[in-house]
Amino acid sequence: MIVSVLDREGAMEKHIKTFDQLTTEELYALIHLREKVFVVEQQCAYLDADGHDIGAVHVWLSDERGIVAYCRVLDRGATFEDVSLGRVIAVYRREGLGTQVVQLGIDVARERFRARRIVIEAQTYARKLYENLGFRQTSDEFLEDGIPHIQMTLDL
């Protein structure tokens, strides 16, 4: 599903697709973006193709610049007992894109998976973004792939 909306600078498209609905070009673009950010920029050697993409709902925003934000929504049991969000990326910082894509992910979690709670493992530096959306920290800081993270929960 693609929904076009207007943002403050022009047309922003919201994309919500299951794995089977992705075109090969879309899948390639999403994997390329995730590897560029998480593997190359953050210098984190990990297996991005973790098997969870197949059951996920992929959510992203695009405009004339291309994909500008992304996250995936996972049903209960995929990684946690509760519905979860992961692989959150905002290509351009300080434009509100991270907030927009996480809010869209929350909406998808409610609609598609009837989520009553969402659990995430957030990079610690992004805590405020998630707190502003109602998430609360539920663990001590821990390292995942050498990067400080915290578990956070949103009760819906």
C-alpha cells in the first residue's frame, strides 16, 4: 500500500508492504539502505538478513530524494513475546523523519497485529525520540554488536 501525503516541503509517500508485496527493486533498496547505515556507517559487522524480514511488515517514507526513513514491524514471537519494531532509520537527521516512521510503525503494529504493547531495542542515543512517542526504558544499557542499546516498551 502506498499513501501520498503532503509534508511541509512537498509530497511524502508512506509505504506499507509485507515481504511478498515488495518488488525486487524495493527489497534491494531497503537492504542497501540498512547495510549502508548499520554495517558501513556504524561499522557493525552483523547479519542483517536475519530471517525476520519474511514475516515483517516493511514501512518507509519516500520523497523526491528517495527513501528517507524506514522501519520493520514484527509480530509477536518473531523476536519478543510482544510485537516489535526494528531497523529504524532516518536518512536525514533533524527533519522529524524518525518520529514519523516510528509513528507509522506503531500504527501498523496496532492495525495489522492488534498490538497492545510494542517492545524495541533502541540505540541508547535515540532514547529521547522513543520517549517522546511514549516508550519507556525497561532494561539497563547493554551492548549489541558493540553499540549501546536499551530495551524500551510502549503500552498501547
